[in-house]
Amino acid sequence: MLAAAEVLLIEDEKMDRALVQELVALRGRGRVHLTEAGDLQAGLDLLGARAFDLVLLDTRLPDASALSALRAVGDRAPDTPILPHPAFLTVEMRHAAKQRGPWDVVQRGELDRMWTAMTNLLAQGKDEAAAARRQTA
């Protein structure tokens, strides 16, 4: 069962935000709280203000390239898994995502795959946080 989770969606397209909202509402069963940002800067501001368990990142934002967005989010929240959802995927994007830790990539519009990746990354993040707490105890 999915534990309660805080997810940040950085997405400029209103229709794509609505699709993710619906996905989270239908599959999250009230356990996933979705916060939305319409551009990278708004997302970075939110990441600076509070913690999230996962970031869903559009890679075609008006204020950043795919790689600069991925790096900026990774720099702001280095322990938070990022799930980029590009219209297309370059080798550079895959390599940059893989280097920063827990990651997956789904093509835009693959909602079943997005949900699976979200739940896997959220579970992995919770497991890693629990392991880190055990090491410091």
C-alpha cells in the first residue's frame, strides 16, 4: 500500500497538469498530495520552502532546457527523487537523471507507466530514508 506522500508537479501545460491531477486522485486514494508549479522558478521556490517526496518534472518548460531544469531541481533537492516526463528522451537526459540517484523517466502521456514509476520511486525514497535513520540511531 502506498504511504502518504507529498509530490511536486512542475508542468507548464494546463491540460497535462489536469491529467496528472486526475491520475493522482484516482490512484492515490487520498494518500498523495499534489502541489503544482507552472514553471521551473515557481517549482524551485516551492522546493526551497518545503520538502517533497517526489518531483514530477516537465522537460519542456518555457524558462529552462530539459538538462538545466533537471540539474536545478537536483541541486535544490538533492535527496528527492525526480521523475522527468519528456515528449522525447535524449541520451544526455537519461545520463544526467541516472547520475543523481533514484530516478526513472516516462514518456509524456504514459499515465499507467507514470503511476508505476511514481509508486516505485516513492517506495524507494521511503526505504532509503528509513535506512539512513537506522544508521544514525
